[in-house]
Amino acid sequence: MKELFVILLSAMLTDNFVLAKFMGICPFLGVSKKFNSATGMGIAVTFVMICATAVTYPIHHGILVPNELEYFDTVVFILVIALFVQLVETMLKKCIPALYSSLGVYLPLITTNCAVLGVTVLNIDSSFSFVQSIVNAVGAGLGFLIALVIFSGVRKKMEYADIPETFKGVPATLIAASIVSVSFMGFSGLFS
Amino acid sequence: MAEKKSLLNEITKGFVKENPTLVMLLGMCPTLAVTTQAKNGIGMGLATTFVLLGSNIVISALRKVIPDKVRIPAFIVIIASFVTFVGFILEGFVPDLYDSLGIYLTLITVNCIIFGRAEMFASKNGIAASACDAIGMGLGFTLALFLMGSVREILGAGQWMEMNIPVLHDNPMLLFIMPAGGFFTLGMIIAVVNKLSKKKPPEELGCHGCPNASACAQAGKGGCE
């Protein structure tokens, strides 16, 4: 139990996917302008990460390993994630239209989000068990959500700031991300 | 002659004018993640160039065969196959580089540059033009990564390509090889590019580079807000 807790917290804070591992930078910079879209994207990513882990883990250990086809990991995983996202989108549209209207727009963007492929591959690489993998995916997703939500707050403040012409737009955003990343460095060494 | 000139143009546009990282702001994840050393930057850049070249050629050759509706999964499979292939080559011949790139090598699969070029260029142009486009974009990416890696390695470790830099080697600014330094360096470099280039680059990450722009309902309505 304690071990699972450590995995969860370290995926969320010390090894934050966005700020320490640089995965999913595109949505981090692109969708963090408003609080609502940041939350929506964060929840959608968390959801897809958990489901993708739940699907790819059995595939890796049940089909690829017994047939000595581990090197197909990348091809199979990305295809499964792409199909899965499509499936979730269709199902949400049919069954829960209210949720679809708030999360649906972010789903197509997630297929090629490197954080989702990253978490599934990392789970295999660090030879986690199934439960550990799921916990790691939850932590990674929540870490992504936290980073996006915090950063949307920072960017809201930045809109009123007087930024030099050259730094307007992306450069200022990246430097702000750097400062948020410094604040996350404070968590390092928490579990060692 | 005109043909040759336009092919040359496809190659050179990726270096500066349409540099995928610094001007079009694509492929941010590897740009930030592997550039703690100039050497890794070059390795990552060349690996990406190779995948880009292969996938652009294959996609361009198959562009009339792949039905429009399933093109995204089809592209993904082609790209992922090339990534697996590059992974094998690096593991066999340069195991050091393979280890230091780690998971980011796998993540070339979802690099927006490759997907973006497949969607925007290779699926609409001939094989020769697509190959030139891939080389140009790939080398532009490599150049940007090398620049990032050099700045971070010199300031953060006081070294450059295994040479010690006099004063900095004794007092390296460790922050620069940490994640926070990556964001900071990239921000600074893009600001310098903004200052130097006459044409104003996009203020925000728009939908132009997003691989799903055609499938996404939000495209063209002011981005992913």
C-alpha cells in the first residue's frame, strides 16, 4: 500500500510528466489559456491514460511477450491508443452527450499526445505490476491536470503584465513555465 | 531548372524560414527533454530526420492508395514502424546514445513535426519533393536541438562536446541542465529568433501544426480553447 502511494505521489509531483519529463508540452502550452479548458483537457488526459494503461498492459504481457514480439510495442500501443480514443469519443457522443460537449473536443488531440504513449511505455519499462501501472497512470494524469490548472492561473495573470515586444507570446509563456517548473523542483527528494 | 530550384527551396526552407522548432513551434517535447548535451541533441535530431525521411517517402508514395478516412491510423503505423527500425539501429551501433535518449526515442512516434509534415506535405506532394522537405525539416530540427543542447551544456555543465569551458567548468550553472533551464533556454532562443526575423512568428501555438486539425471541430475557430 505504501509503495503504491509513493508511486502515485512521485508520478504526480517529483516526476511530473509536464514539468520534469517534458511530455505533453503541446497541450500544456496550447490549452492552458483558460481555466475551464485546462481542467477539461486535464481530466480527458487522465481518463485516457488510465484506460490506455488498462488496455495496453494485458496486450503487452498477454500477447506480445509470450510470442516474443516485444519490439512491436510502439506500433501496437500507438494504434491501440488511437483506436481507443476514437471509441471513447463515439461512445461519449452516443451515451453521455453532456460529458461529450465538455470533454469531446479535447479527445482527438489526445491521440498524438506523447504523455499518453509515454505513460504506457514507461509502465512496461519500469516493469510495474498491473496495479502499480494503473496507479502510475492515475498519478501521471493528475500531475498533468495539476500542472495545467496551475499554469492556467499563471497565464491569466500574465495577460495583464507588460511584456517586452520580443517576448510576447510563446517566449514569455516558456519562461513562466520555467518558473513553475522551479517551484516543482521543491518536491524533489521528498521520497528518497 | 525551375524544378531543381524548387526542390532546393524545399530543403532550405526548413533551416531558418520555416524552422520546425523555433518558428513553427512543433516538436517541443524532445526539444526540451534531450537537450542537456549538444551530442544528444544531434543524435535525436538525426534519428528524427531519418524517421521523417522514411515516413515522408512512404506516405507520399502511398498517398493515392490510403483512403482519406483511415489516413491517421495508417500514418501512425508507418511512422511507428520507422521508429522501431531506428531504435534497433541505434541500440546495435550506438548503445550509449540509445541509453541517453531512452523513452524519448519511442516518443518520436508522436512527434508533431513528423505527423504535421505527413499531413501537410507528404500526403499532397510527390516523392522527390517530400524527401527534400523531410531532409530540410529534419536538419532544421537537428540545428535547433544542437543550438539548445550547446547553450544548456555550456552554461549548465561547463562543457561542450567533451571540451571543458574555462571558467564555467568550475562553477557550472546547474539550473540549465535541469528541466526548468530547458524551458528558460527555449524561451530565450525563440525570443532571439523573434527579434532577428522580420516576419512575425505566430504568437500562440495555433492549429496549423496540429495533426488533428482536419478532424478537429475547433480548427479554424481560433484554436483549441
